[in-house]
Amino acid sequence: MSQTQPSTQQVLDPRRLGRNNSGLSEFDTLDVIAILHPTTPSAIKIVENAADRCPQHVLLRNSLNSDSLNLSLTDIEEQETIIINDNGEKVGQGSRTGADLVLRMSSASTLVFKSRGFIFGRNPNSADIVFGQDSGKRISNQHFRIYINENGILMVEDLSTNGTIVDDKLLKSKDMRFDRSRMISSGSVLCIQSTNDA
């Protein structure tokens, strides 16, 4: 067997140095059930609002444990990039931009309905992660929930009238023609159909 050309840039896998590359502390790697990354402007706004209302469910970029990061491996361009928003305010490391929703076992005691898992919806009295008011009434008071089933599998269950899309499959709890719940895994995409993105 002939040897292949060595890589042009030497890269050291952080796992070889005993580091995880997620930026999470060792406690977080044991505590986190799921991290949900927003990919639309409205989803980013939901995370920003959650940072004020329920910060235990938000993973901010600047809250990462710097001890678990190898600062020499970070992207230098990202460190030097400064973004100014429409109001002239600096957006970046100290902001909520790039924040993710994080579902933690330790925050289960703060849930509205502890036995049902993490509920997402429009009503702040019955949902843990609150979506903004929806004039089009596409988002239900309790739209969907994420929970761990009896077999230890991470699941999403639709609780709404209009449905929830998971990995391009429509879930509807009120229509027997559709599945009500589905397993989610790394890379799963959750979406609420809405004609009004705001």
C-alpha cells in the first residue's frame, strides 16, 4: 500500500488532548439533552426572547467554558469581525446572536409541566419556550413538546392544530392520518409552517 500525501496543514484533534471541541464544560456534556440551533430570523428572535424570559434554556456564545476551548484553534477572522446592527450597537461575542436553545436535565425542575418534557408554544403560562404572538393563529398555545420516552429516545410530539414538520415529515396530533410523534437525532430539522415569518 502506498503512502498518501500528508495534509498541507497539521491539525491536532482536540480529543487527542483530552478536550471536547463542543465548547461545553464537562458538567454540561453530562447535563445537556439537546441543543437546538435557530436557522431563521424568527427562530433567532425566539432564542433572544428566551434569553430574557428563561435563561436556563439558552446557551449563549459567551457562556461557553473557555477552559474547554483551545484558544489557538479558534477562527481568528471570527475574533476580529465586528458587526454593527441597525441601531448602531455592536453585535457579537457579548450579544445573543448565535445563541442556541439548550434542553438540560438540570432545568427540568423549572418546566411548566415537569412530566411532559419541554413544551414549545405561544402561551407563556403553558409553554417553557415561548414563541411570539402569532396574528395568523398558526402557532398553538402548546405547539409541540420535546421529551425523552421510556426507552431513552429523544422525541418530538405535535400538540397543535396546524402541525409541526420534523425532517420534512408533517406531524399532526389532531389528524389520525398523520403521525403524532417522531424520534429526533443530531441534524433533525423542526419547523412550524407559517405564512407570516415574523
